Amino acid sequence: MKLTLKIWRQKDANDKGRFVTYQVDDVSPDMSFLEMLDVLNESLIHKGEDPVAFDHDCREGICGMCSLFINGKPHGPEQTTTCQLHMRSFKDGDTIVIEPWRAKPFPVVKDLVVDRSAFDRIIQAGGYISVNTGSAQDANNIPIPKDKASEAFDAATCIGCGACVAACKNASAMLFVAAKVSHLALLPQGDPERAIRVSKMVAQMDAEGFGACTNTGACEAECPKGISVKNIARLNREFLRAKFIEEVDKPLEELAEGK
Amino acid sequence: MSWIAETLTSSVGRKVIMALTGFFLILFIIVHLSGNLQLLLNDGGEQFNKYAHFMGHNPLIQTVSILNFTFILLHVITSIILTRRNSEARPVKYHVSRMQNSSTWASRNMGFLGSIIFIFLVVHLANFWFKMKFGGVPMVEYDGVQYKDLFTVVKEAFQQEWIVIVYVVAMVALGYHLSHGFMSAFRTFGLHHRKYNGFIKGLGIAFSIAVAIGYAIIPVIIYFRY
């Protein structure tokens, strides 16, 4: 396959950035999208040019590191991660436009690499349980109904890639935060800190500058893991419950300080 | 910040304000439409004028109407705050976007549709409400009692083609606005379950179509009848 690539090049966060057009020949339909970019980068390095920076790690669709807005869609035309997208999804002679995720809380580091630390800070705000998990317990020590376990697992399959933010017209992080809140709220281990967790995570999400949810459903349609918007409804429920019903929606020490 | 201010100024809280005021405005739309359909009765406007008189003098209705104006403003102001926040969240736009199949057109254009409805509201209030409150309406007598003849004002307004067109376009916009807003409000309250999702979606669409047609036929019928 021969392809024309229009790739966003940006030296650093302060650079304005621009599209640069590249030709790649000898692309096999069996290559992954990232392998195709590897081929391009090798040729750029041979020519003594600066290779295109892009994020990648496991390359098997489970780490959430790869990104890219490909031909107007996050992770390209298929509902999968960019590393699992194969060149057979394109035709010989195609022009492919590649952009980074665009959101204020995801500043461009270089070319196609964005800084997704905002997600880490949301997790640090409450996406955990405050006890040591210790070694694995006997199965069925804590009874969890199958439907609850499945719901929690479905939410937990979120890999935090940020495609939901990239897809959302408001650059909202609701689907990501909803998946993380749901995953823990549904399980007995996460239950004691439900209210504090959702309060702090929503506050951090807002502080990072993500947009608000308009319930368009674009996030669900583009999520490579198929995380459902029902998690967003659950986040809203958890948030209202935390604020209007729970006794404590902040850690006790903050309440004592009158914050 | 107090807990309630903190809750209602968060992104989720502001959506709750949108949903709550939205639900109230949906109730208003139903009441207003059922009242206005009396314009289509072939009685020279007697029943409609008596109804308008009742609505203008009942203290309960007057109280609710103040709430209604408040909620419209709250809905508009909150939407402006949210829309600004949302557009700030993506300062650099995508050069190529093929996201049109991932969501409905109405869901992506609520602000645009809302703006059309808001402009319509200003025109609508100037046409009828303002005249009713501050004069400019002829009087009519039924059974020895004087009533403001709002019916004639409506009839005359809807003889003008441009007003009829503005009304029909605005009602189509309202229909689209509701087709997303109705469903979206339920989700904002956390109501989402496969038991009733289909019902809410269907009801929302049926309601949107009914409201758009119900309101739009009034100026059209009056235009052709008189």
C-alpha cells in the first residue's frame, strides 16, 4: 500500500504546530497503525530528520498509552485502540490525517504526544481504596453477586486512554471518571469511601478544566473498551447521593478544619 | 464555599440545574399548549379570551409565572456558563472531525437550538405578553363583562407571513431541543436502566414531535382560516 500521511508536527507545548505531509510506500495491510508509523520514523531517521513523536507502550490494547485522532476519529475508524488498528482498515492511495487529542487539560508535549497527567491527578484525588489489600484472599470470602461483579469489571476495563475526552464535543472526562467511580462503588471494598471518592474526583475533574457532559453519547460510541454511558448516570447518582444524602462527603480531617 | 454552592457550581451540579429547570419548562410547555389550542375553537375567541383573563388574574398562576420566568433565566444563564466552560476545554479544534455519526445532531447543537428558542421567546413576549400586560389590546364584552380581546391580537399577528414562518421555525427548533433534552435530563438525574431507557427515549421523541406540531399548527391554521 502507498499512503499519504498528514501529520500534526509541534516542537513543544509553546510551538504553534502545523501539518506536514509524508508519503509512505511498502505498507503491508497486516501492519498495525503504530508499525506503519514506525516505518515512517525509520525512513525519517535515515534521512536525518526528526521522527514523529507518538505515545505507545504495550501494543496489545490494554495499557491505554496509545492515542491519535485519525481521520477525524479517536483511535481511527474501528472501535479499538490505535495499536490494534490495522492498515487493512485503509485503502491503497488513502490520505490519512493524524492529530493529537485536543483538550486544554491534555497539553501537547510534542507532535502527537499529549500529557494525560490530568487523569492521574483525578485518580489521586479518590480513585482508590485507603486500605492495604494484602495478599489474595480465598475466593468467596467476600460474597459479591455475579451481576455486581460483572458491572464493576466492565467499568474497570477502562484503560484511561482519553478517547472519551477526545471524542466529546466538550472535551468532557465524564466517561473516564464515571468508569473509575463505578468500578469501586459497586464493590464492597470501595463502598466505605463512595461519597468522598465521587466528591473529590468530580472536584478534581472540574479543576483540571474538562468540559461538562451533554449526554451526546459520542464517548461511548468511540470508547475502545465500550464503556457504557450508564456509568455516567451512575456517577451523577453517586454525586447527588454523596452531596444530599451521605453524612460525610469529605475526609474527617477536612471537615474538622472546616473546609 | 457552602456545600450547596459547591454542589451546584460543579459541572455535575450545573447539569442538575439544567435538568430541573428543563423539567419545569416541559410542564409549562404542556400547560401553555393546552391553553393555546383553545385558539382553534370556532367561537370568535370567546373561550380563549376568558381563559386568558383567568390566567392573568389568578394569584396562583401569577406566582407560577414568576417562577417560570426565573427558571427560564436560570436555564439560559446556566447554559451560557456551561457552554463557555465547554468551549474553553478545547481551545484548539480538530482540523478533520468525522464525529457526526457518534451522536445525534440535536445533542451536539443544544446551544444553537436554545438560542433560536430564546430569540423566539423575546419576539413572542413582545407580540402578546407585553401588549396584554401594558396595554394595546382592544376590549370585548361577553354577557355584560369586559374582557381583553387577546384573540384578535393573535389573529392579526398571524395574518403576517413572516410571523407565521418565525413561529413554525422556532417550534421545529423546540422539537429538536426537546428530543435530546428530555432524555438527557433523566440521565443527569442518574435515571438510566434498561428496564425503562427505551420508554423514556420513545416518550421524549413522541413528546417533542407532539409539541412541535401542536404549537406550529396554531399560527398556520389561523393564517389560512381568517
